Amino acid sequence: MSTALVIDECATLCYMAQDPSRVGVRELRQNLSVYLDRVKRGESLTVTEHGQIVAVLHRR
């Protein structure tokens, strides 16, 4: 039971650990400046909504 509690408390970090190049719309909106900094450094990010890809962010 305590393991499930830990997983629930770190849902965002656990999700990001699976594939750091993918980010959900809600997470992107809540931490936009963090993700834009990553894109500025040259990373590409895949934005998902309900598990479906809706956009790819990359530097021009």
C-alpha cells in the first residue's frame, strides 16, 4: 500500500522518467518556461494529449 502512495505522489516525475522527450499538455502548461528552456538548448519535445501526439516542439 505504501508503494502505491509513493507512485501517486510522484506521478509527474514518474511519467517524465519513462520518456523525458514526451510531455503532456497539462504538464507543459504548468511548467512552460522549463520546457521552453529545454527546447532553446536544442531538445525536441513531443507534446501529447490523452496519450496521443498533438505537437512536436523544436528549435528553428
